[in-house]
Amino acid sequence: MGDKLYNIVRALLAYLVCCHQVLSFNVAKSGETYVQAGSQTTLSCRWTPPAGISPLRVNWRQGSAVIATATTPYFAPRYPQASLRGRVALGTLTSTSTSTSITLSGLQCPNDIAEYSCDITADALQDDSGTASFNVNLFDFLGYNIAISSSPSQLQAGQHASLTCTASNIGRPPGIMKWYKADQEITTGFTQQTSINSDGCTFNGVSGLSILPTSQDDGVMYTCVVEPNSPAIGDSTKQGRYTLDVQYPVRQGPTVTSSTGTWTVEQGTTFTLNCQASGNPSPSYVWTSPDNTNSTGSQLVLTLSATGTYVYTCFATNSLTTTPFSTGVTVIVQEQSSTLSTTTTSTTTSTTPVHVAVTSTTPGHVAIATTKTEHVAVGAGKLKGGEVHYSPEDIGVIVGTVVAEVIILLGAAVVLFVLYRRGILHRFWKNRQPGDTVDVDVTESNNEYALLDIKEVKSKEDTYTELRGKMPSLYIPPGRIRLDEKIGKGRISEVWKGEAIIRQKARTVAVKRLNDQSSQKDELVSSFEKEIQSMKALPPHPYIVMFYGSSQQNGVALMVLEFMSNGNLKQLLKNSRGTGQYSNLHGLSNTLTSQQLMRFAYQVASGMTHVAKHKGLPKVVQVTMFSYKINIAIGNQTFFD
């Protein structure tokens, strides 16, 4: 009996050592790579048993704890873990099953984040079991609470600083933090750190960005963006914004304008001088007057009753400025032009309002414009209620005078026609000496800047340029300039029509800039900058287009000029050219008269003379003006190719 039992044990051991097959498993999991907290997922476990072997027991574990189990012959499921009851379900099992699954629902973060495994026992011996394990990756959506701060809290131009973006919930897995300046992504100079949130599920994020702000960065917006780091549908990018408040000193003289649009006023006129400078904190202003009195504020209200020339200077400074910057202007007070006469007849004449501008797309060229001319005389009569009333005697005198003038004009026209036909008038103009003069009355134009009348052009200049000395010229922040339409292009530069905010007012301007594709870039930039400096140094003149200021956009220098909108002179001359021989004109024709043509020539020459006699300007301004293609505009300036 003992030997028989011994032989049975030996045979069983031999079977276990030689013939028993260990189970092999192929593990798979259904669902997404990342599972959202609160949703569900199904885990599957498959095996390949040896022939004739059936499973005895199936266990599912969360970590080391059994969360679901079933045993032959009925495989009734049991769920030992109270925290998962109702949230875990075991799939149906039989004695012939080769796979098992559980479904986890209402997933909780972080409690359900663990390693899950299944183990199968095929017979009573423990080595007839196999185990497979895998992780469940939960994620949570990004939060909304993103805040940005600066260090130091008050930024100054030229001083290093940092921006810190703090996000109390950047999701799970932690999102990716990025920085943008305006709409441009920043790829260097920042860091990101993450830490687990107090809920044990999501992460906090902190990103720091180093910056060196300039005065042009004042008002620029930085954006901190957190992007999801999972392929989950429904998650989206979150962002926070921060607008820089960069303090900087006043660096150049203020801009001074007049409410009348001109520096020449009549006696008794009340007008306002406005002074504006760029700086942060906002600049404070002090005006000095000819009577050595001072007043504060950006505006100076004046009523001057005596004729003469008055110099006013505006000083601008702020808490960061060591020495105030100043700009001086000269105000000319003239006698009142509206007077009554009892000895002359009543006539009202007005020349055609013509504006001529000369400019060039070659660096170093100067823009020139004319003024509007008006002649008005009031004859005999009585002024009552703002209107002139004439007696019957006055009317008779006026009618007689008008008839006489018409007869005289007709006679003069006949004489001129005869002289022209005989060639005398032609020879007279041909042999006319340079010393001959043409009388042109120049009054104020509708230009908002100071315009001098002709006597000022001929006399020694007393301009704002001399008063301010070597002060830096005007600067317009790039954020206040918008380029709308390219309206002219030359070999090395181009002109855009656009809009600029100048002294708190949006104005249509012409903006000149270098071509992006220009060759010899360094040389052109230097020449263009010389042109800008020349425009700043050139004193005002009735026939010079006004220079608003300079700026830079994306490293390209800009010159901002007055915009003139009524076509170019070349086309005007072509359109007005007669199809046949020259003949008398009677006012209704579109053809330009010789008087108008002479006025054009005089105004252009006067402006050129004004440029030429300022020897302090670079030679490129005085000489190349006449050696390059120029554009000429009529009315308000327009640039054409």
C-alpha cells in the first residue's frame, strides 16, 4: 500500500515537472488613451489555456486589492471593495471562457488613478495562473483662472523686467504654456514649472518671461496661453492678457499747433496754442511769453491786440526727464483785413485755389506746396446788420464803372491779340530778363501749420527751428500710424496713403518708406535718415509741404507728411492742353491760362529758392532735387508713381 501511494506521488510530480503548461496571456484595453474623469472605461484580459484546461477563478485588482472576483462552477461575481461597488461590473464568465473584462464607471481623480491587473487560476496549483497589468490614464480639463504680473510692478524703458503667468489649473496631464507679444509667438526666454494641485488630480503651472521694454512697448499687450496636452475632445486653449505700462522720459521737443491752423492772425483774434509731447507719466507743460510771464498747462489762450511778432515757447517734462525739452513758435499779428472804403467801387475777385507740391521717392528730396490766394475789396456803401446796402446813386456809379471796365478790358484784349499775331508779344516773353518780377499776393492757406506770406519769405527767417536749437525732431509712435494704400513707388522708396493720430486727432497723411526689396540697404537707410533730418531742419515756407514727424515700424524708418489729394500737375497740364492753336480764353474753358501757368512756375521756384538758400542742409537736398524724377501734385498733396 505504501509503495503504491509512493508511485502515485512520483507520477504526479513527474507530470507537473514535465508536462504542465503555464498559461500565456494577450492583454488589451478598450477605450481612449486618456479617459476623462467622471466617464467610464472597459478593461479586457484574454488568455490561451492548455488543451483540456478550464479556468477555476478570475480576479481583477486595483493595485494589490481585489475589486472583482468569480469562481467556478457558476462564476458569480463578487466585489470586495466598498469604494467601487456600483461603479465596477465584471463581464460574464463560463468554464469555456478565454477572456474576461470589467467596466469602471464614474471614474474619480485621483482615487481611480492606479495600476489595474487580472489574474487567472486554471487548476488548484498556483503556478497554473497568469497576470497582466496596465494603467488607466485619467485627464481633467484646463481651468480658466490665469493671472499675469510684472516684476517690478512699475516698468521703465531700458530696464530688465519679468512677466509671470500663474495658472492654478492647467489640467491633467499638465498643459503647455506659451507666450505671445501682440500676435507674435515668443519662442525663447521663458520657463515653465508644474506642481500637483490641492485636489491631487490637476496641476498648477507657472511660467516666467524675461523682457527689456522700450518706450515703444508702452501699451503693448502680452498674452500667456495654456494649450491642452491631451487629445481629448472638448478641451480648449485658455489664455490671460497683460498690457504693459512702460514709463519713459520726454526725449524730444513737444509739438505745438494753433487752433487757427496758422501762425499769422489778425488783431483781436482769440486763438489757442496747443502743446503735446510724448512721455509716461504724462508730461507737464510750461509756456513762456514775450512779456516774460509763465503759464502752465498744454493750452495757451491768446488775444493779441497789437501788431507785431511774438515768440512763445512751450517746455515739456515729466518725473523721469532731467532737462525739459522746448519748442518755440513765432506768432505774427497783422492788421484787420476787412475794412470799408467810401471812394472805391465794389469788386470781388478770387484766384483759382491752386496747391502745388513737389516731392521725390529718392531719399534727400524735399516736398513743396503753395497756398490759396484770395483778393477781396469792398466798395462804397453802408454797412448795416453785417450786410452792405447801396443807394441808387451808388448803384449808378457802380454800373457806370463796370461798363467802363468792360470796355477797357475789351480794348486791351484786342491790342494783345494784334500784338500776338504780329509776334511782338512772343518776342517780349522770350527776351524777358531774369530780373523781371511777377506780383503774386500770398495770404494764409487752409494748411493747419504756419505759413509765411511773401514778405516773410524774402526777409530774414525767424523760425521755430532757430528757436529750438539742436532739439530732436518730432517722433510719432508706430502704434499711431496706419498704412492703408500704396499710392506711389520709386526705385528705392514708396509712398503710402494712411492715417496718423497727431495731437489727439486722426489725420490723413502720406507716409514715405524704403522699399523692402531695395538693394544697398545700409546706404539707402543712411540717405533716407538724412532726408528725414533735412525735413526737420527746413524752416516753414508757404510752398513747402508740412512735415508731421518721423517714426519706425518693424525697423523701417518712416517719414510722415501732409497728404494732398487732387491729382498730379503733369496730368493737369496734359488735360488742360488745347487740341489746336493757342487762342483767347474766356473763363469757362478748362484750359489753364498763362497767368495760372506763370503762378505755378513762380511758386515752385520760390519753394526751391527757399531750400537752396539754407546752406546748413545736406547737399543731397539742394542738388539732387533737380537731378531725379519728381512728382508734382495739385490741391491737397497726392503722390503718384
